[in-house]
Amino acid sequence: MHELSLVTELVAECVQRAGGRQVTAVEVRCPVGVDADELTEAFAHLTEGGLLAGAVLEIETVPQVLTCECGFAGEVDPEQCAGHMVVCPACSRVHEAPDALELIAVRFPGEDRIVP
Ligand SMILES: [Zn+2]
């Protein structure tokens, strides 16, 4: 499951940023095609009992962007994204989706958002 490996990396990064503090929320940006429900589920599972336990995963969905060998570069329709695969709208080549989750912010109790 692709989502699980993405979230594993995300959680590791958050733990590092938290530096021992409890985390209340994590904001990420992710391209369409990634299953937000699976992300949320994986996040809850991977953060159980740690510094991120109970933290809310806030997902902002953005268009999938693809650069292809055929010269196409730009946004791809959601219909052409499935999980971690993206189909080039110009030549139909199937690509591995570029790695997806971008950490925007980690928030702590009593603090405003921390922008990296
Ligand atoms: Zn192409």
C-alpha cells in the first residue's frame, strides 16, 4: 500500500520536528489520486501511542503535476490518476506518481501554526 509508506515517512519527519513535544495537528498537501481516507487511517495507525497520538491530519488536495519524456508538463486530470499511477494525457505512458505528501506544518498545543 503506497499510502502507508508515504505516511511512514511523514510521521518520521513530524516526530523529528516535534522534538519531544506533543503534536495536535499535522497539515499536508497531497495530489489528487492519493486516497485521503487511507492516509488518515494509516496516520492514525502509525501515530498510536506516540507523540503524534490523537493529532489531526489535515489534508489539502492539489492537482497532480506530471513531467513526461514526450514533452508534456502540467496538471493531470483526476481521472488519469489512480493511486500512485499517473497516465500522461499526451502519450498515455504510465508513470509512477511523483512522491506525494508535502508537509506544510506541524502544530503544537497552545501555539499558532509553525511554518517550516
Ligand atoms: Zn507523455
